[in-house]
Amino acid sequence: MADRAADRFVLLYALAWAGGTIGYVPLLTILLPARVATLAGQAAGVDWLAYIALAGAIAASTAGILFGYLCDITRNRRGWIGAGLVLSCVLLVLTGRAATLPELIFAIVGWQLALNMMLGPLAAWAGDVVPDSRKGLLGGLMAFAPGLGALSGAIVTQPGLANDDQRLWLVAAMVALCVLPVLLTRPPVGEGGTAALPAEPSSPEATTPAAQTARLPGGVLRMWLARLAVQIAEATLFAYLLFWLVSLDPTVTDNQTARLFSAIMLVSAPLALFVGRWSDRNDRPIAPLQVCALISALGLLAMALTTGLAGAMLAYGLFGLASAVFLALHSAQTLRILPRPDRRGRDLGLFNLANTVPSLVMPWLAMALVPMFGFPALFLLLAVLAATAGGLLRRVAPGP
């Protein structure tokens, strides 16, 4: 019965996490660029979108740390999640009322603060109430969130379904429908309003080989650096994949690239779920991360060496699948290695910098290497980063 309750809560939590993804994917990828183009025009819109993205990233990073810390000291995750849900949905709708670009920047910053008021405590809550024996399952289910975020964007932009303002209302409604069920469900461990429910040293959960090894000194830093390395590679390919493919074959279209992205997304989610469940059953939480990092490096090495379009797509597919599974499972397994459960929210906010810093690093890498040495040099560097991630994880991976 307890196992069934834990699995049910993990499913609802994964749905809520997908709701958080739905909260920002349609806006940032489709609705916001369209709004900026309307206010500024196509040419100036590119610059304004960059300013908005920078301001939003700074707000999101700051809010993740701030609200993570606040939910730690107030010991009330659920209250912050609920408040962030309400505020983020309201401010999401209000972004459609912005009539000037400065107003839009102000609205996006406020929305990012509110969204991370929800997401920061939500991430920490999983560490409080999801047992380590379900962390792999959690990571696998969280891998479905990006696909559901993209699907929500396709739904709200269906021709004739809704106008611009109504699209924002639809997104807000979908977010609320996804997040509310987990807020109304009793967590499987303790009371969900408490800030931390760590395994006691005397408990079986805390004395498993995985738990003991994962909490070795320095393990947190190595996990952070490993994610940063893979995230830099993933962000670079996300931004420059089309440019690379066109350099190999000028007939490549954006639609072909989008279909390649979609295929990887469709395959990676069930693969992450399968690998996550394997890691749970075998008490090997870090081993799949090592393997995925090394496979990512092999994919990048193949991309550096290939000269044909078919080989390029296969090589990117190898990298894309491995990196997607790595990032999904890493998010869940990070929860088990943080040293202070009473500061889990704050620490996850700091950990989230590994997701935002790559957006600042990636353009400089590309500009420094591609004009002089071409894409192969960039991919070789990224392969070294991915392989380094696998090496870093050796010290936090449990033995046989």
C-alpha cells in the first residue's frame, strides 16, 4: 500500500513538474516572440527579445535561490508552491496587456519571479517526500515534461482556437490543472508542508551503498560541474544545430531540423523512464549518468568527424538521446546528494545556475572557435566537456 501511494504521488508530482514546463515553454518559444515582433517589428524584435531573455534569466536565477531559501526557513513548501501558482498564472495573463516594450520587460521579470516562487519549492518538495528508491522513476517521468510543454504550445496556437489574449488564459488553465492535483494530495512521507524530511542515519535508506557513496565530500560540486558540462554542450547544439546541418548540406530546412528535435524528444522520454526504473531496482543511481555522459561524448566526437548529412543526423541523435536522458535523471538524483536537507530549496536554487550559466558561455565558445576552425573544433571541445562529466561522476557513483 505504501509503495502504491509513493508511486501515485510521484506520478502526480511529475504532472505538476510538466505543468511548470507548460508555464514557460509556450510563452518563451512562441507567444513572447510573436508579441515582441508585433510591438517592435521583425528586425528590432531580435534585439529586444535578447534583452528580455537576459532580464528574465537573471530574475529566474535570483528567484530560484530566494524562494528556495524562504521555503526552507518557513518550512512550508506547499504554501509557496500554491502562492507561486496563483501569481504566475495571473502575471502570465497580464503579459498580454503590455503595450510597450519596457512594460513587457517589466511584466516578464515579474512573471519569472512568480514562476520560480512555484518551481523552486516544487523542486525541493520532491527531495522531502520522494524516497530515494523512487528517484529514478521520478527522473524518468520528469523527462516527459519538455514534450508536454512543446505540445501545449502546439495546442494553444491551433488556428481558430483562441486569440492572443485567450492563448495566455489557456496556458494558465493548463498549468493550474497540472499543478493542483499534487497540492491536494497527501504526500507519502510525513507532512508535505515541512521543509525537510531527510532519511535518518539509522534508517535503511540512509545506509545503502548508493546513499553512502553519493554523499562523499565534494560529491555535490562534482554533480554540479558534470551537469554544467553537459548542459553547455546541449545548449550549444540547441542553438547551432541548424547552422551546422546547413553547412554540411545547404538544402537542409528548419522543418527537417524541427522533426529531428521532435524525434529525439519522443524517444528520450520513455528511454529515461526505463533507465530510471533500472537504476532504482539495482540501487545504481549515478551509473546511468556516467554512461550517458560518455555516450554524449562519443556522439559529439562522431559529429566532429562526419562529413555527410545522414551521418550527422545519426551522430546528433546519439548525442541528443544520451544528453536528454542524462539531464532528466540528473535532476532527480541531485536530490539525494545535497548535504543539508534543511537548506534543500536554497541549494537547488544554486544548483539551477548550471542551467542558466550555459546560455552565457555558449555564444562565446561558438564565436571563438567556429569562424577560425569550423564546427568540428567546437564539437571536439564539447566532447571533452561531456567526457569530463563522466569522469567527475566516478567519485559519486556507487560500486557494484
